[in-house]
Amino acid sequence: MHEFTQEVEELAKAVMEYSLERLKSNPPLDGPRSEQDLYAELGNTITPQGLGGKQTLKVFTETLALACISTDHPRNLAFIPSAPSEYANLFDLVVGASSLYGGSWQEGAGAVFAENQALKWLIDIAGLPKSAGGVFVQGGTMGNLSALVVARDQARKAHPNVKRWVIACSAESHSSITSAAHVMDVDVLKVATNSENRLDGAHVAAAIDELHTNSDSRVFAIVGTAGTTNLGIVDDLATLADCAQKRQIWFHVDGAYGLAGLCAPSVRPLFNGVEHADSFIVDPHKWLFAPYDACALVYRNPELARETHTQHASYLETLHDDSWSPSDYAIHLTRRVRGLPFWFSLAAHGTNAYTEAVEEGIRLAKESAKLISAHPNLELVYEPELSIVAFTRKGWTAAQYQAWSDALLEKQIGFIPPSKNLGEPILRFAFVNPWTSLDDVQVILDTL
């Protein structure tokens, strides 16, 4: 099982051929199939004797892979898709083949060094001090949870007698904030946004002061969103930071999607205030062209995170020296070096290429908004700030939106599931793929 036989060598070549062919050609859109349908075709793939490498690869490439929607298809504009660069995808193969462990400096110093350089680029463009640092975790949910646990630990030190802790955020904050609150057994204070649909310091201050005056609960973290998932709106981070500082409350910025815009001069002012954050996250697998899964979690003072997250056991004490061990900065121990494909692509392409690619998504959103505004059947919901365009089809019911979406995927034109805004159905384009063109957009709009 551990010998590199001729069969294994031939399988390696076949895997590379499949991977390279997929990278060179346009990725298929494909789509889901029912479990019953897949089982009827494949049966049980786990057998006492095994299928063999070639046959198992054939099962995957000819059946299973085709039952998955390709997130990097240029007309997959659903949710927040992913479009890894060729360099990032190829280097992900290297990471998988290298058996690298990314939990400690002792075992993965070179890889951790590279990841930290990628983190430093994000720290620098955000404007945090050089002493800031962090770690790549699985995704935004894990990043937000890890940061908020540190925030609560700090609040407990300052206010040891509080019985119920609260996170303050907006109704448009990502679902992972509510999920984190559930895991932590804390409450969530949903604060109304202003007339521009942004969470701002004035509204948050009023809500927090009222809570602190009229209850025994206390807010331990304010969460600002740097690019909401649904509409791409950036909260007023500067006034949120001021509100947090005046009340000595942890300020966390959830920028899983939108903080990639930090590298785009055209929208950089939208993020003013992030430099005052105690922590922030951004997912390179969303709009920074890395493969799944990689969330960059950054702390202003990483020593606070180390105090919270370092795990202690007799077999781990050898790791607890002055070196930088990524397992000390989030809720994890075992860890793959998930930031390396991002680092490789960033180092190979250079930061200017990243700026150009992010700016292209913003440009495409604005051009698409113009097409939608000129379309006789469509209405723009909100002028795009980043790279999300939300719109409605005049006169359609929720069922009609879903039927259109289903037909679009069945015809392999695109993947655009409906969403909602203020309780009403909408459609939305999320542009993160540099290979998506205005022609792709027009193909979709022609079906409406």
C-alpha cells in the first residue's frame, strides 16, 4: 500500500493529465444528481478488494465530478463563488503531495514563514501595526468564531461578574456570527442600519448604551461587515471603531468576501477604519484567487489570541517556545498549510496583478448594473459598491425566480440561485472570477 509501484506512477500521470486538462480548458458548469441516481449508476464504491486506482479515478472524473457545480465557471455567479489562479491550483497539488503539517513552527517552519508573508501583505494594506499577526484557518465561520472567543476572554478579564455576554452586529451580518454565538452560548444584538444600509457607530452606540443601562448583559464585541454577502455593502467601519474604542469593546471586522477590496484603489476608502480593528478576517478562496479552503484571520495583538487558544498537554509542551506556531491562534490543532497556495500565487503573480484582477470584478459589476438598468424587464436593487449586483425581474413571484434558476442550470448557461432582500425575492451576480466577461453577463440577461 505504501510502495510507489508502476501502477501508482501511471495513476499520478493520469491525475496530472486530468488536472492540467481541466485548467487549460473551460471548466464545465455541471450540476447535482440525486443520491438514488448516483447509486444506481455506481453502486457501492467501497469494496473489500478495492476498485484499483485507475478505475476509481474514472468513477470520479466521469461521474462524481460531473455531479458537482464548478465554482470557477465564468457564469457561476452564485453566493460568493471561487476562482483560483492556475498557480494557486497547481501549488495546491504540491501541498497535498508534500505531507506538510502546519500546526507548529517546529514541524513546518518554511511553510509557516511563507504563510506569514502572505498575511503580512494583508496586514499592511489594512493598515494594522507591524506587530499584528494571525493564521490561515478553514473558513470565515472558523475565523469569526476564533476571534470572538478571544474577544470574550478579554472582556471576562475586565468584567468578571457579567452573566450574559452579547455580540453587537447588524441584521445583514453573515450567518456565521449567529452560529458563533450559538457555539459560545452568548446573545446577539441585531442593530438597525442607517439610510445607506450600513451599520454605523451612532446606531450601535445607542443600542449598546440602552442594553447596558437596562439589563445585566454586556456587549463584548462589535462586528462590522466589510462587504455583506447579499448586497456587498461595507459598514461604516470608522464610526464603529470609534464606538468600540470609547466603550473599550473589541472591534472585529468580518471581511470574508469584501476585504479583498483593500488592494483596489477605486474602493479603498470604503474600508477606512479597518486599521483600528482588534481582529479581522478575509477569505482568499473568495476574491483573492486561492482554492478552498483558506481564511486569513488577523489579530492586532496576536499574543491575546495565543493566551486563549494555546492547547496544553505533556506531548505539546515541546512546541511552546518563542516560535510562531499557527495552532496557538485559533480553534484548531491539526492543520494543513492552507495558506500556501495563496502565498504561491501572490508571490508568483505579484501584488499588482491582484489589484488588477480585483478591480476587474468591480468594473464588471458597474458595467453589468448599466445593462440591468437599461433592460426593460429588470430593476436594479442597489448600485454596486464592490462586485455584487442585485436586481429584480418585474412581476415575478418567488416560484418564477426559482424556475428560471433551475432552467438556467439545466441548460448549462449559468448558476444564479435567487436570494431575498427585505423579504422579497431578488437575483444577484457575485463577480469574483477574472475570466467572467460582459458577454457572459449578456448571455444570462438575454434569458430574462
